[in-house]
Amino acid sequence: MKDAAPQTIHLKDYTPFGYRIDSVELTFKLHPTATRVISKIAFAPNPAASDTRFFLHGEELELISAAIDGAPVIPRKVEGGIEADVPDAPFVWEAEVEISPETNTALEGLYMSNGMYSTQCEAEGFRKITFYPDRPDVMAVFTVRIEGDQPVLLSNGNPVERGDGVAVWHDPWPKPSYLFALVAGELINHPDSFTTKSGKEVELNIWVRPGDEDKCAFGMEALKKSMKWDEDTYGREYDLDIFNIVAVDDFNMGAMENKGLNIFNSSCVLASQATSTDANFERIEGIIAHEYFHNWTGNRITCRDWFQLCLKEGLTVYRDQMFSGDMRSHAVKRIEEVMILRARQFREDNGPLAHPVRPESFVEINNFYTATVYEKGAEIIGMLRRLIGDEAYRKGCDLYFDRHDGEAVTIEDWLASFEEVTGRDLAQFKQWYSQAGTPRLKMSETWEDGALTLNFTQTTPPTPGQKEKNPQVIPIAVGLIGPNGDEVVPTTVLEMTEAEQSFTFEGLGARPVASVLRDFSAPVILEREIDDATRAFLLAHDTDPFQTWEMGRMLAKDTLIAMIVRDAAPAPAYLDAIRAVVTDETQDPAFRALVFGLPSQDDLAQTLFDAGITPDPQKIYDARESLRHTVARHLSDALPTLFRPTEPGTFTPDAEGSGRRSLSLAALSYLALLDGGAAATSLFAQADNMTEQAGALQALLSAGLGTSELQAFEAQWKDDRLVMDKWFTMQVASAAPDKAAEVAEALSHHPAFTNKNPNRFRAVFGALSANHAGFHHASGAAYKLLADQLISLDSLNPQITARMSGAFETWKRYDADRQGMIRTELERILATPNLSRDTTEMVSRILS
Ligand code: ARG
Ligand code: ZN
């Protein structure tokens, strides 16, 4: 059954389901095109509900039979599912349906990937498996029997029976249907175990395709570290006898936290020195932690409805960020988080797709797994903790876990726990969940009689559906640095609640320099009058690493903007400042590498637009290239020392090794502009790890070299699908503006290209939309190519199509010609017959 007119669902319309479920028994008889799913569900009237309609979701299901209390029934087909008349007392619902995993290219529900069965049910995929109240507030205990000739048959919970061609699993913890999972296939496990703090031994497995078993060790270590960390940091212990992770090649997202059976995009779990970069290792560690942490924040306590998605996602992202900081470096991690937040979430908040962290309506919930829900959601948790302090934060979390274990709850429930432990009123703070848009925080200073006053004003620009904005509670972390470079006031959190507010520091001897928004204490845009000398001073003396990096970044941005707008020469203040940091051997190499990096073209485009200047992508590209050459020449003496390849045989994927390589490779990409690619060519040939092999290739490509290395790379890695994704991406990412569309188009005809694998599709077309000057080339070729691709992908995989249409979300920044071309493409997409609900919603929002 396909729905006709897409419906908008509203938060305010929430009502509880009329029935609760005492138990669910499912039997799967696996078959590629005719899997039978037999369900037996014990329902009972829900005394807390007033609506007694017995409605079960169901999509793309062929109903074979149904019965209530053993008597056959023929349910009524209604929009999105079925209805039946049921007794006003406990009853048993039984149904048998047939589904076709093999033809399921949407990768939602039960589907096949390389001959193995896998599921993805969040958010609303379970309704493609059987008729069910597919909503997170209906929690139930599941028993699952799988019949199939695959050697490995997995589901949630603990194994109760394993036999020939059959396995039975029982999950004692009540869970919503979106956490259901099933995997069947020819898989090999990498086994291990973990003893919990109360002494319970847990069996751990990472299941992979034969041939990938040498890529599991790192993920397994990350899992054990995560389990330990959640015990130490949040007092949360694992609660089943077994924890399984499975790697799947065809997967729409990064990974999924199904109870006891996490399913991962293989790119987010498989790791080896030869095939994974340092960035891959870091990401894998973070995602393993993220999914594991969901066991408490998401699974034991889940969301009442999908509007509360940030309840589990924002909190779990925050938890994985803290974990990664503890495993690596908090300073570097924080800067990386801010870069991602600005690149994705600020971008979203500034355009037609802006929405609150807790949206109030949606057509397709899959469209709301966004940077706003995830990353801004995590920033809110960070702000809350900053405002109430570490101890109260932990107490509030403990209370939340105690009080709501086994429940499906709301943001109100979460905040109430903190109100209770602190006695604070969080009503104003709660606006962070409901008000979209990035606050602009303006600051000026007054200095008088040894007192420094910081004057702030905050405004949030209008966003779709929200014209008027209220002042937010903004924690502003401030420190003061004396003229001699010593810190005279250590970090203090100012709590801004008004539209305009001033804070005074008294009793100061000489006028200090204020370091404001330390550690990026709130997701706002700080606008502050500050000259280059003060920036350079903070860059040299601030004790807050985020601020030092930020000052370098602002110098870089100003330089680039002046080059773009006024054809100015690169500012000596910037060149000297970066030389000082990058060559400072006392500082962390990972931090120096971050300072070395230039702001992205997309970031510059947004900055120009905010300043009332229409960005010209080609000019932005040219200025950035020109600055890269200037930096290379300016640092030509230092580059050979900064470029320090890893000694063969000494690679370790930890923060230390990765930091050294990122500085070395940053230097290499500049060096390649000076030495004709000599250093990169030799590193490419010698590297014993993917970080340096790919880094060398990237350096060559970005210097317009590397043709033969590209071929060698393909010959070496043609059988490794994850490495080949890098090969596809690098070419599109480094293509010159006038060649990007052509390169992407040619790669889409490569025999190894397929739009059925989301990783491969993103490798080419995600890279095309991220190649700013290439995507926005004046010819419009890339716009048209992406639209063509999205139109043909939509009928196969609506989720990925909708997500990738976000490439156009910034279209209003650009000139009339580009806007016209983009509008034409968006309208062409929208006019596609049978366009999915997902893509229809996204494209309409972008156009509006
Ligand atoms: N809950 C998963 C996570 O940990 C993401 C699932 C996304 N699914 C989707 N259909 N959008 O982040
Ligand atoms: Zn998550």
C-alpha cells in the first residue's frame, strides 16, 4: 500500500496508543523474494488511552492471514495500515505476511545486502516487516524465531536456542519496534568478552563478511573502552549476556543501536592500518561508542514520539563526544566538533531547512535526522552541564535513569530531572529545543577605573515558520588575559538571559584582553570588534585552545575575504601568526595541523553572504588557491621539517600518531605546490598505512598532479570497496571547478559505480556537492547532473535521495543566474512522477 497524499504529523496531536503489548512472538521463514513473517502479539487495552481504535501500521506487506484470539479476521485496509474490531479485554493478534527482502532497495525494513539479510527499522521501518503499532511509545518484550539456511542467524537479546537452520532469541527488555533487528548470512565473528563492574561476563562479537575478519580488532577495543567508560562516567552497566555488532555494506546511515544487535555501515566499523585513515579510526571509535551508549540513552529509556528524537540523539552525541575527548584530546576534539557544527548545523540553521532541535511537525521523519537534532542537540546538553555544573549534571542524569527506566519519555521529562536536583527553573532554557536559528551575539567593551565591562546583545534571525524570536539562555565562558600574557581572570561562565546584558569585572590593574566564548560555550555566532593585533595576542597567549584556534581562523578568514572582495594581498599578520603556531614544537601537532588548515569555500561563501556580498564561487576558489601558494612559499623553509612521515612499522591509530601525521600531511600538501610533487610521490610509494598513502595522493591531486598514482591506487585496491570509495571521492573532491561535473559524470559510468550502494553514491555525488566551486560552476552542469542522479535514485532509495537534495539548501546565497538554474533543477525533481514523500518534502522545503 502506498500512501496517496503525504500527511503532516504534528507534535501537538500526540495521543497514546489504545493498547499495550504484553509479548511479541515473531517467526521469520527467510526467502529472498518471499519471506514469511508470522506474528503473535498479546494486546491489552491501555487504561491511559482514550482512543480505542485498533490500528496497526503496515507498508508493502502482503497479508496472508490474520486472527484474533484464534478466530480468522479480515482487517480493513486503511491509509498506512489496517484496522480491526477487537475485544475490550486482553486478546491475541496473529498474522502472517509475505515480504520481499531482495527487491527492497530502500534499505529500510528487511533487505538483502551481498546475499545477507539485514534490517533497518528506525524510524518507521518495522511496518515493512509486519503489521504493528510502529511507534516508539509502544514497548514490548520480543521473542524471535528465525528459520533459514544461513549459518549465522541473529536477533536482539539473548540466544535461547541454536540449531540447524533455526535460531531463537529472547530480549527480556521491553523495547519499541524501531530497535528490532535481524541478521542472517554467512558471517564470521571476531569474538571477545567483557566483565561488567558487577562481575557479569558478556560475550562480544563483531560479525563480518569472510575476508574482513582482520578489520575487527580496533572496533572491538573501542567497544570494550565504551563499556568501561559508561560504567565509570555514568554508572551505566550492560544488561544482556551478549552484545553483537554486524558490518553491512549497504546501509543508509552510519550505524544503528538495535538492542543487543548493533548494525553498522561497514565503513563505520571495519578498520585496518592498510585500508583506514586516522580520520576513519577516530570516527569508528566514536560511532561504536555512540551506538553502545544508546543502550541506556535511547533503548532502556526511549522517546515517546519522533519529535523527541533529540532526547536520545543529542544526548548520545554529547556522550560520544565526551568519550572521544577522554580517549584522545579534548582540545582537538572540541575544535573538530565546532568545525562540523558550523559547517553543517549553522549552514542548516541559516537556510530554508532550518528547524528546531525538537521539530513541531514533519511529513517524513527520516528527513529530521539532521545536524540540528544531533549536533545542536548535543550542544544543548553541553550548555546545560556548563550552567548547572558537573556534579548536578551527574545527579540529574542518575535521577533521569532511575525515574524513567523502561519508559518512553519527552524533553520535559529529561529537563524535570535537572530542575529537581538543582531547584532551577529551566523554562527559558527549554527554548533551545523549540526555537530554530543561530543566535548572533554582539559584544562591545568598556574600560573604566580598573573595571572591564562586557556588553552583549543577542538576536536570532527569523527562520521558516518562526518570525519572532525570544532571548535564549546563553552561557558565555570568559577569561581575561593581562597585557603581559598572564591570565588574570580564569574561565568564568556568564549567564546571559536578556536581549541585552552587561557583565563587569572589577579591580583590574591594567586593561586585560577578554577571551570570550571559551571552549565554544554556546552554539552562537559571536560578533566582536577586534583588531588583528588583539587576535594575534590571544593566539599567542590564550589558555583556551579553542580560542587560540579561533583567532587563527578569524585571521585566515579576514585575509581571504579581503583577497576575494578587494583583491588584497594576503595579510602579513596572518602569515606570521600561522608560522609561529605551526612551527611551535611545544604545541600538540594535531592542534598545529588544525591551525594550518584554511577555512572552507562554503564557510567563506556564507560569510560573504552574511556581509551582504553575493558570493562568487570561482573567486572564492581562486583566492583560496592563491593563499595556499602564498602560505607554501612563506613557509618554504619550515615545510621540509614539518613533513615527517611515519617510520615504516611504527603506525599506531591513536591520537598521538594521528596528530603527527595530520601536521605532516598538512605540510606535504603545501610542499607539493613547491617541489613538483617529489615528496608526495615518494611517500605514496613507501607508505605502509592508508592515512599517508591517501594523504600523499590527495596532496598530489590538489597540486594538479598524481595521474599515475591514481591508476596505481585503483590497481592496488580495486577489490576493497571501502578504499575504492576513497578513490572515487578524491577525484571528484580535487577536480578543478570546470571539470568537477565531468569527472563525476565519468565516474558514474565506471564499472564499480552503483547507485544501489549508498556509500558509493555518496563517494561520487556527496563529493560533487562538497566541491564548492565545482558544484556551483557557472555552467550549471553539476546542478543538472546531481538532479539527474537524484531523479533516478529516488525510486530506489528515497532516504538517500532526500538527504542528498540538501546540497541545494544554500541556493539563495548565490546570484540570480545560479538561483535560476537551481530552481529549474529543483522544480524538475519535484515534477518527477511518483516522487517519494521523503524527497517531495525536502525539495518543497528548499524551494519555499
Ligand atoms: N539511531 C541511529 C543513530 O545512532 C540512526 C538511525 C537513522 N535512521 C534513519 N532512518 N534516519 O544515530
Ligand atoms: Zn544515535
